[in-house]
Amino acid sequence: MRTTSDDTIPGTVLFDGAMARKGYALNKMCYSFNDAANRAAFVADEDAYCAKYGLNAEQREAVRSRNVLALLAAGGNAYYLAKFAGIFGLDMQDIGAQQTGMTKEAFKAKLVAAGRD
């Protein structure tokens, strides 16, 4: 059972059974954000909301820092994390910028340039 990065795609965290178990509480919390009342409750008291779902210290720190890569490493599933990112107005370009270590503007420029090739 592998829970480390996939060597074929640098920086890729494999979401396998072990990661699903590791991230269960985090993903369950993010799924709850389908409901507007839950999003509001999270924004009102983030720590209490994380505690309600039983997030561990690694997951809580990743949530506090809004670090998508740390959330993935903590067992987060990209589909559920999109709900979390949406609360803060982050889109896929923001996430891509985090993943590549670029600013959003630089990441967008890279995408435009790749589309010209």
C-alpha cells in the first residue's frame, strides 16, 4: 500500500485506500460544505467546525494555512477539497498556482503560453 508521492508525476499524492482512511474526517467535513449553512458555520468558527469532524493536528494546520498541497498530503481528496477552496473564492487556477509554486498570474500566463504550442 503506497501513501507517498507517485514517482511518475512529481508532486502527485496517490489517493489510495490508506489515504482515504487517513483523510476520512477531512473529506467528510469538506463534503458538508455542499450545504450553505455548514459553510457559514465553518466561517463563523473554523476551529469548532474542524473539531466537530475530528480533524487531526496535521489536517487542522493545513486548513488554517489554506495549503491545498498539505490538505492532499493529509488525506484530502481533490473533489472534496474543491468545496473547501470555494469558501474562500479560490478556483482551480489558484490551486494550480499553489501546486507549481507560482503566483496565480504566472500560472495563468503559463497556461496561455501552453495553449499556443
